[in-house]
Amino acid sequence: MARIGLSKSEVKASRDQLLAEGRYPSVDAVRAALGTGSKSTIHRHLKELSDEDGQPGIKRDDTARSLQVMVEQLAGQLHDDAERRYRALYAAHQLAMQEKEQELAALRETVERLQLRVDELEIDAYASQPHDHGFGNFSHLYASSRGGLNDSTAFSMVLSGGRSSVFDVDSRPIHYKV
């Protein structure tokens, strides 16, 4: 059984459709649009159609329109790609910020826990020391008086009537003649 090939009218319809879409009507583009046909047959029909149109090849306006469509498609792809990359980077940034916030919250909690521990240690250290009730610690006076030691602090001099074995305010230097 003989095969029926592509007709010139089918190639013309496909070519006109491609031009309306702003695409260049190449042999491959027409073949892809038709879904069938040999390249040599499509080429022959496209050549006959251009000869019938009275102009060799493709019109200048068709080329400009095809280029404009390709540029718009490329720009759209570039914008989509940039938007996709931006969203990925933004999501990664947000995730990193959440992780840092969690880390910061944990550090703040640790600092608070350590501050409470330091406060507890200070309270324990204060409680273990003898209290002076605001007047000072005089326990060394009792120990030194029991041991027979002379205390020459200012307070002990006041307690002993202003005199000390180290320094006596009322005594005057004695000058010996030689």
C-alpha cells in the first residue's frame, strides 16, 4: 500500500502557525509541529511556498518577531531561575537564623543557670563565715589576749586606753648626754 506524504497545505498551515507564534519556521520546527514528515519533503514545500510568496527566504519582520519571542522566553527563564535561587537562599537563611536563635536561647539559659549557681555559692560562703554584725571581726583580739601576744592594731590601742607597747603617745624621747 502506498503512503500518502505531506501536502503543501499542511506544511503551509504549520509554517503560518509558527510565524504567528513568533517562531522561525525551520524544517525541524515544522516537522516537530506536524509530528511527521521527511525533512526533504518539508524543505521542498517550504521552498515552493517562499517562491510563491514572491520573496526569497523569510521576511525581515518575521526574523525580528522570532528574535523578540526568543528574547522574551529567555528573559522569563532567567527571571524564574533567579526567583527559584532567591527563594532557596532565603529559606536557607531563615533556617540558619532559627538555629542561631535556638543556640542563643540555650546560651542565655546556661548563663542564667550559672548566675543562679554563683549567687548560691556566694550565699553559702557568706553563711559559713562568722558575722560581724556591722562592727568588724574581733575574734583575733580574744585569741591574742589568751596567747599573751601584744596586739598593736588601732582598735586594740583604743581598748587599752590609748597606749601600746609599740608606741606610747605620752612618752617623750629621752636625750642622754655623753
